[in-house]
Amino acid sequence: MAENIKTARILKFDIFRYNPAEPDKPPYMQRFEVEEAPYMSLFLALNQIREEQDSSLQFDFVCRSAVCGSCGMMVNGRPALGCQTLTADLPEVIALHPLPTFALIGDLSVDTGRWFRSMVDRVNGWIERETEFDRASIEAPMDNATADKIYEADRCIECGCCVAGCAVANVRPDFLGATGLNRIARFMMDPRDQRSEQSWFEVVSDSEGVFGCIGMMACDDVCPKDLPLLEVYSYVRRKAVASLFSSGEDHPARREAEKA
Amino acid sequence: MNTNTTPTSLRAKSVPRGDRPASFVVDPAAARRQVWYELASGATGLALALFMWGHMFLVGSILTGEKGFNWVAHMLEEYFIAQPTVAAVLVLFIVHAVMAARKVPGQLKERKVMRDLGRDLNAYGKGFPGMARGDERFQPHVESMLWIWQVRTGMIILVLASFHLILLASNVFEATMQGGLAIDATRTLARVQGGLWMLYAVLLVCVEFHASVGLYRLAIKWGFGARLGRHTLHRIEQVLLWLFLGLGVVVLAVLAGWLPAPLEFLLKG
Ligand code: HEM
Ligand code: SF4
Ligand code: SF4
């Protein structure tokens, strides 16, 4: 392999440095040079930098196979997963920044967890039903097409790339973002969820929900898992309009929760 | 992309944003209003875009010479089609501008964040084919910039088309009060040739861009033609844009007197 590459490139990484624990030290960009190796990913390059050049460099990786969603970062101004991005696909100078819209932990590391937790709390990201769940009984069958759609939506790894790449999310901290709308759509499609359209309505249709979105589809273009965010988006929109014309009762479970 | 520099979207900001509020209250009445606003801005945008295309064919009658133009204009006025149309378009125009403008961030700083992010996403991968992936996505991503230009052209239209609409409405009003006709080729040609062509040239480019991108955006938002996919929809948008822009340039050139009416022979003899 290596023989095929006549002269390995010397990659120049410009990395955003800032540690919130040292607020007196203003953020700056630091350059690191790394010799490119065949099939090198940003994951490999960053680990090499940390091992050989600067042990204080902060960044996140867990699974290094685009499953855990912790290595989202801005690569030359575009959100991407560090483990999935090969340096061979990038120019010689590579600028890395933490994802905007999330709380910064330090350097390239951000706290997506808190954001996603608050999003799930807002949309009640779980199945709500009137009837008690009976563990012993056999689950009602679901048709294949629906199951496939739900599976597609469930493939979201909560990396936050769609939020970081979204112009609206960048100026409105409460905007649900594509992943939030995707989460809502997932439960809207689920026949086991008994929430009425009305009870969805308030979460979805708010200007921080689907109507805050202006359809620039950056989310769709940057999602590293290729989620069908365009379809999700128009689906939720049409649902919101439909619920405007339906006079469904609020879901009892929700009313109970409000009373309590 | 000039990667020697920090991406602009991050240059201005020192530190990414901090925590988000955990609890969030939504007001159902406000949410309900949002749906109506969205429907209103979309429907008025659609109506205006379709009207502008029809308008192009009406003004395009100048391609058959003054005779053809006058015939169309006089018909529309005599049968009282032109007068209510001017009033209706004025209303659509105002409603659309107010409804659509609610999406534009109020603060300069916010618009700058949007623009810088849009520019970075649009620059990513240019001149570096390794980045392009052959799937349904846009890489480089163009659409955030398209939306920003949607706002910019909208603002220009707001100013220039207001002038045009007020001019026309006052002509119609005068004609209705005093009798006679509001639209006449001789007067129109004199106006355009007297310098108004500059205004109409800018208006033409802005309206055609704004209308075709706007229709594309509507398709994306509501899932019309979703089966075609974004690339095909985008291609359709571009074809429509260049088609009407080309037609508009020819019509404007005839109005400005730079080009003889190419279809005049149709009405000869
Ligand atoms: C008065 C001046 C105008 C302003 C300030 C304006 C502004 C805007 C803005 C900001 C949007 C984006 C809205 C969104 O993303 O939700 C928009 C959408 C749109 N505009 Fe305009 N516009 C104007 C005039 C026009 C005209 C004359 C036409 C017809 C040619 C038109 C057709 C459209 C269409 C079809 C859309 C898409 C609607 C949607 O996305 O829901 N606009 N306009
Ligand atoms: S379509 Fe645009 S505005 Fe909507 S969530 Fe995606 S990136 Fe944000
Ligand atoms: S929708 Fe895609 S980009 Fe957004 S968080 Fe999920 S996997 Fe990441």
C-alpha cells in the first residue's frame, strides 16, 4: 500500500484550542503537522497528535466506527464524524473546530448529551399509551413498511452534526433541529404510541419546531448516517397542518401529567 | 476552499454556546398561529410566483409589436381583469412580505452567523473532488446560501416592486376616474426607454431567482415531487430560472428599444 504513495503528504491540522477551565487564556488555533498514512482517518491523526505532540489536546472518540456519535466536529467548516472522515478526501490543510450549538468541554470536545437529553424531554421521546403495558402478553404485530420506517428514524446516532450545520439552530438555541423532528416523527409513525395529533401539535408546530425550520436541508446533506431527514421534515409538516383541522382530544396521559 | 484560514463561521465566535434550558414551555395558540403564518407565506408565495410567470407572457406580447401589446392590455382593462388583479397582487405582495420576513433573524449578528455558516458549507469540497460523494446530497452544500439570497432578492423586490406597483396602481386609478386606458404601449415604451429599464432589469433577475428558488423551497418543505429527489427538483428549478430569465431579457430588450419586436410579422397584414 505505502509503496503506491510516492511522497506522503504532510498534513497541516489547524485545531481550535480553548479550555473553559482556563478562562483567562483566549481561544486560539494551533497548527500540528502529521505525515499522512494510507487510509488515515481523523481519528487516527488526532490520536497520533495527542500521543506524540500534545497530550493536553481534548477530543472525543468511543467506537471509531460511526456508531456512538461522539466524534462530531467541524472539518473545514462542515460538520462530520472524525472517525468516518479520511484525510485522503481532504486537502492538505485541515481546520478542526468543535461543533457549534453545543456546550464546549474543551478544544474539540462538546457536550451533545445534555442537548439531546433536553430535546428528548421536550418531545417526550418515548411511547405513550393509555393502557398499562403488559409484559406477559405478546406484542401486537406491526406491518413491515412501518417497522422499516421506524428503524430508519432510529438509526440516528445523536452525533449533533445536523444541529451544528443548521443555520437556524446556530441562531436559536431552542430550535429542535432535524434530529428532534426525526425523533418526533419516529413516535408519530409508531402505532403503539397513542398520543393524539393535538398533543403532538404543540411541540411540533411551534416556531422552535418544524415551522422554525426554513428548509435549507443542510441537515440532510451533512448527516453522516444518511437519515432521510428531508422526508421526515415534510412528513412532520404535513402532520402539523393535518392536526390543525382535526379536533382530537388531548391524550389522557398528558392531561394527567399536567394535573400532577 | 482556502483552508489556510479558520472557517468564517467560527472566526467571529470565541466559544460555542453554553447550556440550554432543560424545560420548555410551548403555547398551543402560538403554535397554531405558526401554521397559519406558514400556510399564508407559502400560498402567497406560490400565487405570486405563478402570477409572475403569467405576467411575463402578458408583457411578452410586446414581442408581437405595439399592436399586440395594446390589444392584450386593452382587453384586460375593458373586461375589468387588470384593475382587480393589480389590487389583489398588491395585497398578496404585502401579506407575503410580512409573513415571509418573520423567518429572517432580527439581529445583524445572527444573520452574520447564518451567512458565514452558509458560505463554509457552500465552499466545502470545491476544487477537491475527493470530497464529493455521489449520492443524493449536495456536497458542497448550496442551499443555505440559496436561502440567504432568497432573503436578499426578497428585500430588493420589496423596494423595487413597490415602486412598480404604486406606479401602475396610480395609472389604473387615474384611468378609472377620468376614463381612458391605464396601460398603453407608447407610454410603457417611453418609460422603459427613459431609464426605467435599469429598475426592471434588476427586478427581473431578482424576481426570477426568488420565484424559482421559492417554488423549489415549497416543494422541499411540503414534499411535493419528493420522489424525484432534491437533485432533480433543483435541476427543474434551474431550468425554470434560466428559461424565464432568458425570455425576460428578450422582452426587456424589446421594451427598451434595443431589439425589434421579433414576432411582429404575426400581426402584419
Ligand atoms: C415583497 C417582497 C418580498 C419579500 C421581502 C420576500 C421574502 C421572502 C422570504 C424571506 C422567503 C423565505 C420564507 C421562508 O423560507 O419561509 C420567501 C419565500 C418565497 N417567496 Fe418571497 N418575498 C417577496 C416577494 C415575492 C414575490 C414577488 C414572489 C413571486 C415571484 C415571491 C415568491 C416566493 C415563494 C414561492 C416563496 C417560497 C415560500 C415558502 O418557502 O413557504 N416572493 N419570500
Ligand atoms: S432543513 Fe435547514 S433549517 Fe431545517 S433543520 Fe435542516 S438545516 Fe435546519
Ligand atoms: S440525524 Fe444524523 S446528523 Fe443528526 S444527530 Fe442523528 S445521525 Fe447525527
